[in-house]
Amino acid sequence: MFLISEVHPFLDGNGRIARVMMNAELTSKGLSKIIIPTVYREDYMGALKKLTKQGESAAYIRMLLRAYEFSATVHQKDMDKMELYLKQCDAFEEPALGKLNFQK
């Protein structure tokens, strides 16, 4: 995921394509996809910038692990129940207005 984000091979959509490819790899191994909720956007962007500018990978890995742990809890089959769960986790909140809340 980082390679596509860093190299920027496309005019637009590099982050989306990077996340699609990452999730395709995870799915092929029977693992949960990673969702980056709105409330976690600054953590995501900050970790990417830190890796890009400072070569610091620890924050990036921690960010992805937390997003993976959260994403693995999102598995309701009913769309209304899933939306309710995501709202309870503050997933749709702007980063300044909420914090990613979930139980492992």
C-alpha cells in the first residue's frame, strides 16, 4: 500500500487504488480488509507523512494494525445494524469531533 501511495503512478486515485490492492492481498489470505474510517483519517495521513518524510515506519505499522483491529470488528450482515455500529464507534465523525472507539 505504501509503495503505490509513495510512488504515485496515477494522476488520481493513488490512495484508493493502494487500499484496494492492500485489501485484495489481505482477502486472498483469508484476512479482514482494512477500513480507514473518517475519524481515523488524520492518524492515517500523519503516519503516511511520517514514513514518507522521516522514514519512520513504526507509526505507520501501529496505525494499520489499529485500523485492522477495528475493521475486523465490522461484520454485521444487516446494513442498518452495521451503520449503527459504525456510528457507535464514531467512524463517521470528523477527527476533531470524535475518537475511534471499539472493543476488540
